[in-house]
Amino acid sequence: MSERVACVDIGSTWTKAALVELPTGRLVETRQAPTTPDDVVAGVLDATAGWDAPVRACSSAGGGLRLAVVGYEELISAEAGHRAALSAGARVVHVAAGRLDDAALQRLGEAAPDVVLLVGGTDGGDAAVLRHNAAALGGWERSVPVVLAGNAAVRDEVAGQLADAGRPVTAVDNVLPDIGRLAPEPARAAIRDVFLTHVIGGDRLSTDPRLREWVRAVTPDAVLDGVAALAALRAGDEVPGVLVLDVGGATTDVHCVPAADAEQTSLARSAVGVPARRRTVEGDLGVQASAGALREAALAEGLDAPGEDPLALGEAAAVVALRRHLRAEAAYGPGGASARGVGLVVLSGGVFRHAEPAAVQGVVARLAADRGGAGGVLAGTRVVVDSRYVLAAAGLLSGDAPDALAGLLTGLLSAHGAGSAS
């Protein structure tokens, strides 16, 4: 007999729920309800009312996971930490490089991170700055947990230094064990655990113990898992890489898993290596809470400021976010991996899900014509709309329900999309 599971994304504005049949992956029903910021559990219960199914959830409510990176120097270790943090689904609110002094600690405090990722030095390399920054964080007035992912030769020493100062610390393998080799997965897993323990397990979103039982990941991390699974499902296609533009009320995220062949043929490896899957998050690009900042960002990019129409706002957010993503990708090699290794673009977010198909096709055509970078990805590429918002649900199923995961994503690929942009 088949079973069912409720996959829920608790967003800053809306809580989206998908009822999925196991093991087929058939999407039985989708719903959404307003997120209840005083206690997000109420919104989850509203969205899943009447469903006799266990809940597994991801969350970006309250701004998601705010993370600061403290590294040895900007171009190598701090950048490696930044990339590892983005791959973990965190919103990077601050990056500091070099020795932390009083002014640097003040700037760090003003960023109000939920967690600090402390990195620095390759394994066996210089450890002086890492030791100094651990001492500075140990004496910092804010009680923020630390994920330590620096020089392995002094890992135990530095972790003990932080623990003795009363700082919650999780020590993992170095994000940059050698120059040119980025190893983000241990830090990514630790950031996820800290998020679950300190953000979801705290009382900022709810005091109801069911929230800690339900939530398994920060939403962008779950979506990126879904994107990676979608790229794997398309492995036999000519260009299997996938890029997702996820436009929300407060942020716009770009998730990218480019084709492996494109990685090998088009990229000049940078000093900190190239993660196989990456994302950028733009905290000033949203169609509701960040609409004012979005208009300013559009003007700064030489675009017309969008008015009040939600789809126009979504289009502007997508263009600006993709341009920024490509500028970040330029560090990975000439042209950026996204432009060369993507055979499928997925539009996600309520502004696209609720719009008429013809209107979305117009957005796709204008994106493909963009000369600021977006056109290089969209032109000639198949585009679909995640009209039932399954990517987050797919990510929540990726750990232990492979058949359901494949069924759910096959449904996305077979759905009528926005065509190919020319």
C-alpha cells in the first residue's frame, strides 16, 4: 500500500506544502498558506490541514540562515569559506579577511549573523591568523556559534580555545586543504546542523517542539539538492546542466549545477577550486518585502524600474540576479560555467507559478534578449516553470526516497513549460 508524505517549505511570506505519494512520487496535492511569523508552526498546520501524513520541512522564514565568514585573506581562504557557505544554503551577510580587531568585530556584530564560519590557511600552513581570530571570537560579546573549518594542524587547539571561552563550536575538515582544492561538504553539513540546532531548535520561529522534528534543512539547501538530482536525472541529455531562478518575496536565489563536460572544457581553475554545485542569494531582490531595493537594483543595472505588477517585478529580479550570478561565476573561468553548461532553465516562485503561460513566455523572450549576461544563458535553452513548486520537495526526498524523487522530477520535466528561448 502506498504512503504519503507532506513536504513543506516555510518561507518568509508563504508556507508551501506538497503532498507526495510514496514510492511513486506522484504529486497528490499542493497548497499554500501565509507564513505566521509569530509562530511558524501555525502556518504549517494551515497548509497541511486534513492531510494524514508525516511532515518533513525546510525553512527560510525570518530571513533563513544568516552566516558570516571570517578567513585568513580575502582572495583564497575567505573566498573558499564564502563559496562553502553559499553551497550550504546560507545567506552570507558578512565576509571578513585578516586579523579581527575591534572595528572588524563591530562590523561583524552589525551584520547580526546566526553563525560564524571560521576558516584560514591550508592544512599545515600558517596558523597565526586563525589562532588570533579564534581568540577574538572567544572574547566577542555576542554568543554566536562557530563552525571551524580551517587549518587541520591546529583544529583541536583552536576548537579548545573557543570552547574554553564558552563559544559553541563545531570543528570539521578544512574547506581549503590545499591551494586549488575546495572541500565544502564537511562545512556544509556542519552549517546545516548548526542551523537546525540553534535557529530551528531555538525560539526565534516557534517554541513548538514539532518544528525541530519537521525541519531538515534551510530552504535554499533543499532546493539545491533538488537541482542536483534534476541534473543527475538529465545525465543522458546533450547538455544536462540545470540553472534555477527562484524569485521570492524577500530574496532571489540562483542555483546552478552545470554539465561536467563544460567544467572540463571551458574553465580555468581558480585558486580555490570549483564546486560542482553552487548558488548565489540576493537579499535585496524580492517582489514583496524587498521590492523597493529591487527597483533601486534594476536602475543600477541600467534597467527600467518595475512598477507594481508582480510579474514585472519578478522579471527584474530574475535579470538582476542572473547577471550578478554570472559575474560571480566569472571567477570560475572565461565565460562562466553557467553560460556554457546549462541545458535547462527552471523558473520558480509564485510570480511565475501564478502567471498566464503567454505572459511567462514574454518574460523568457525578454530574458533571452538581455545583453547584460542573462541572454547568454537563456537564448536557445529549454525553459520550464516549476508550476507546482516541487524542487524543494524533491530536495527533502533526496536522502531516503530515491524512487519518489525520480517520479516527482520526471513530472516536472514532462510538464508543459515556457518553451525554448530564441
